[in-house]
Amino acid sequence: MAYQSLRQEYLHMPVVTRAYTTACVITTLAVQLDLVSPFQLYFNPILIIKRYQLWRLITTFLFFGTIGFNFVFNMIFTYKYCRMLEEGSFRGRTADFVMMFLFGGVCMIFLAFFVNLLFLGHAFTIMLVYVWSRRTPFVRMNFFGILNFQAPYLPWVLLGFSVLLGNAIWVDLIGIAVGHIYYFTEDVFPRLRGGFRILKTPQILKTLFDAHNDDPDFTPLPEDRPGGFNWGRAANVQ
């Protein structure tokens, strides 16, 4: 029964969220089972350019470290906010959502050439959180049962939490920076006097992702209840 419920929940996940989170979990499990090594996955400009190991441009976004608290925490946030974006402001615009993924990935790869970062998955999660938080500015949040704040402060709260865990500050800052660039490009600049939409989704992406009819039984996640995970006594996001 539990298997059937889990399978049904998995199949009802929107396509981009399902594909990305599945790829992240499979990659991490492959490392955990010693099927691949992190040294084959990390971002290395020299190996990418000189040895044409182009897969590193993708795998750098898929590995979140060994299975533990950090991995579970990142996967929950990645799944939750990726899904809320896809079912919320990107509802019916899957191609535009894929374009956001491509834009964010390219920007982070560019910045990674100047900052010594091996894996960019956490930064990508922060980008998703940032865009969601700016598009739902009036949602009230509670973090760890201690802090109460409006949604736009969530990326900065996560930055502080990441520093407490001993993680590099640059990872979160890159995610916030790229998230803000996307938000400004898509949501702010086109509304300014003389502004226009800079990012245009290629027709091939629209043909691939937007030609499908909506599921009549679809029920989106409620955007006024972000987080929604019971971390017991340790953490709570509601």
C-alpha cells in the first residue's frame, strides 16, 4: 500500500521536477554504491576543455554529497521549491521552466570559472528558492521554530544556516546572484518603461514540452504553505 502511494506520488510529480530530483538521487546513490567516483563528476574546466569531459557540465549539478543530513535537507528543498515553481508561476509553461534551468546552469558554470567550486547543486537549489520567494513575497515563514519572516528573506536565512554548518558562503551567494539575475530579467526589467523580455524560449523547447494537454486530475501544491516538512524537534518549515 505504501509502495503504491509512493509510486502514485512520484508519477504525479511535474516532469521537470521529477527528472531533476530523480537524476540527483540516482547520481548520489551511484557514488554511495561506488559505481562512480565524485572525481568523475565535479566541475573541472581543464578536463572539460582539454579532454572534452562535457558531462561534468551536468553532473556538477547532480551530486549533493554522501547520503546524510545535508543530502536529505537539499533534496527536500530542491523537490519542494522546484515543484512549487513548476506548478505555480510556471504552470502550463514547462518550456519556460526548462529555459530557466538552462539560463541558471549557464550562469553558474560561467561564475564557476572564477570561483573554485566543485559542485553547484546546492547553488542551483538556492536559485530555485530565491525565484520562488520573490514571486510569493507575502508568504509568512517559520524556520526551525525560531525565526518568523517573509518569504523573500528565506534565501538569506538559508545562507546563514549554511554558514553555521561550515559550508562555503560562495555557493549560496552564487545561487542568490543567479536567482536575482533571472528574477530581474524576467519579472522586473520587462515592466520598466522601455523594458522588454530578454529571455525568449526557443521554439524547439516549446514543441517538446508545451504540446501536451494538462492532466484533468492535477492538484497543485499550495503555495501559501511552503516547506511543510516536519523536522521533529530539530527543524520546521511551514
